[in-house]
Amino acid sequence: MTRGNQRETDRLKAQKKAAANKAKPKESKTSLAKRKESDAEALKAKQKRKEEEKAAGAGAGAAGK
């Protein structure tokens, strides 16, 4: 009956996992909005930096010819 035993151990493991997930506090709407805003700003800064590097690389390549 190893199969029945496996079901039982899987069931216990799933219960522990579900209990651990319930213990985590959910993020409030205000903190979620702040995090999304800061992530968007970081992404914009990263994109701007990439564009500048690309422009600098293209300019250096054209100047070398």
C-alpha cells in the first residue's frame, strides 16, 4: 500500500504549504501602488540608460569610419 501512503504524505505536505501561504500578510493597495510606481520609474531609467548607451555606441561607430 505504498500508493495510499504516498497520498497521505502528499496531503500532509499540501496542508503545510497552504498553512504557510495563509500566514503571509497581503500587501495593501497603497503599498502595492507605491511599489508599482517605483518599479515603473526604475524601468524608465533603465530604458533611458540603454538608449543613451546605444546612441553613444552608434555615434562612436560612425566617428570611427
